[in-house]
Amino acid sequence: MYDVAIIGSGPAGLTAAIYTSRSELKTVVFEGMSPGGQLMITTEVENFPAFPEGIQGPELMKRMKEQAAKFKAEIKSGYITEVGFSKSPFTISTGSDEVTAKTVIIATGSTARWLGIDSESKLRGKGVSACATCDGFFFKDKEIAVIGGGDSAIEEASFLTRFASKVTIIHRRDELRASETMQKKAFDNEKIEFAWNSVIEEILDVSKDKVTGIILKNVKTGETKTLPVEGVFLAIGYDPATDIFKGKIELDEKNYIVTKENTQTSVPGVFAAGDVRDHLYRQGITAAGDGCMAAIDAYRWLGGIK
Ligand code: NAP
């Protein structure tokens, strides 16, 4: 029997593990399908405090894991497929491995949606990104494209104009989904242009191992054209990893976990931290902060029932 079972091993899950294990709570972490989470596919991280020289995403996650292990958090590989949340102690299971725990912290994160074309996956991290805050800095005085028509696309495009000489928003319709205020922000920005009714056919140039442009197709006319850009930022939405919690805890209309008091979910004793409950900030440091909060919430809850 564990005091705390943590599902997920990104910054939220591992920070929660550092706090709970250091508070002498018997802690297990299930690493999940992508151990280390989204930072494992990030190269240079320049905005995580305490690393003035920057740090590679995988190295940052390796250190967080070492720190959690140092305080005796048990870190297991394995992807949770089944949870029993009717009452504490809860059960969580990988199919072959089942544990019981008095509290659970869900830190399964979310994944950025991608277009799913071959050139996109080949050039990911080489000019193709889904995080302007992480990678915008690398595109000083360059022309870039942002894909999407929602609030994220406008926010990312506006942020990117701090660095880029020009940002073209590529949207598949002729009307934005983003709020009026955000739309105005984009229309008023001299560095932002739009390619309406357009979808990406291909990102160039896989043979050069870097982004040199995109082939756009106008969905109304069928015409194609090449837009020279050096960066492509996807902003077509995120999907929280909450499939296994459907029907077990309250989710919102976009499947993010609903938390009411601090990190408490609709099931007392089950907490949620990081991108699985946050669709606004999505940063390593905010996820880590959230993990810390969930650990303290779990500690206090256990104090109440012990
Ligand atoms: P979203 O609102 O779901 O918008 C996704 C956009 O991507 C839509 O314009 C959609 O086109 C487009 N899209 C989806 N799949 C595509 C594909 N395969 N190919 C091309 N385009 C595709 O997602 P979001 O912008 O990430 O926003 C998520 C939530 O966070 C929203 O509730 C938003 O209001 C909120 N948010 C708020 C702020 C803020 O207030 N500062 C900032 C960011 C996000 P269609 O329009 O044609 O469907």
C-alpha cells in the first residue's frame, strides 16, 4: 500500500514525487507511455529558472528523476490502463502490475495536435515546433508560419512577432475561431499576415534537414503555392491524456480534468497537476509548480484521514 501513486513522469509528476517522498510518504510513480513527458522532445530549454546557460530538455528530466529517486520515490515503467477511484484506497493498474494507494496524483499531461504529414515529423525540432514560448527565440529576424485559427494560434503568432520579421497565420477557413479581442490583436499587428482557406501540403525541405518553406493549397481554388519560411509553428489544439479517467472523475467539455479546491479533483483523495488540468500556461515550470501543489494537497489530505 502506497501513500501516493503518481501517474505520469513529466515535470508535474516528478516534482510531486520529490515533495511527497521527501515528506516520507511512500510514493510510486508510473512513468507512462512517454517517460519524462513533452520536455523529452524539446532541445534547448532557456526559460527554466536556475539554468542561465540553458539546459537540454532530456537532461532536465533526467535530473528531476534522479532527485525523486534520491528521496526513495519508486519509479516504475508502465502505462496505466485501469483505475479504481470509487473510494480510497484507490487501485491503479497497468494490466500486469496493480498497486493500491491512499491518494493518487494524475499528471498525465497533454499532447499537441500535429498535422500528421511525413515532412512535419521529419523536421520536428529542426524548424517545426508546437511551442512558441520554447522555440520562438531561435527565429530572430526570420519569416515563419503559424498554423491554426484559434486563440493559441493568435497568441503564438503575436508572441513570435517579437522575434520574427514576418509571421503568416495559415488557417483552413476564411474566419478565425479566436475571440474578437484576440482577432483584433492579430489584425492590428503589422508583422502578421494571413493565408486564408489554406492547408499545408508539405513542409520543405527534408533533404536539407531544415525548414526552407511550405507548400500551401487553397482549399477553395485548389491552387498551390510555396511560401518561403524558416519556422513552422503548429497551434491547432491540444489533447489532454484523460481517456482512462472518463466516467471516473469530472472532465470539462474539452476533456481536461476539473479541479475545484486547489488541485483536488471531483474524487476526494485524487489530485491533478500540470497540463492535464491546465490548457492556458503549459510550461515546464508551471507544471512543476502544480506538481508541488498537488503533493502538498495530498499530504494535507492524508493528514486529515490518518
Ligand atoms: P482551438 O480553439 O480548438 O483551435 C484550434 C484551431 O486549429 C482552429 O482554428 C482549427 O480550425 C484549427 N485546426 C484544428 N485541427 C486542424 C488541422 N488538422 N489542420 C488545420 N487546422 C486545424 O484550440 P486552441 O487555440 O489551442 O485553444 C484551446 C482553448 O484554450 C480554447 O478554449 C481557447 O480559448 C483557450 N486559449 C485561450 C487563450 C487566451 O485567452 N489568452 C490562449 C490560448 C488558448 P477550425 O477553426 O476550422 O476548426
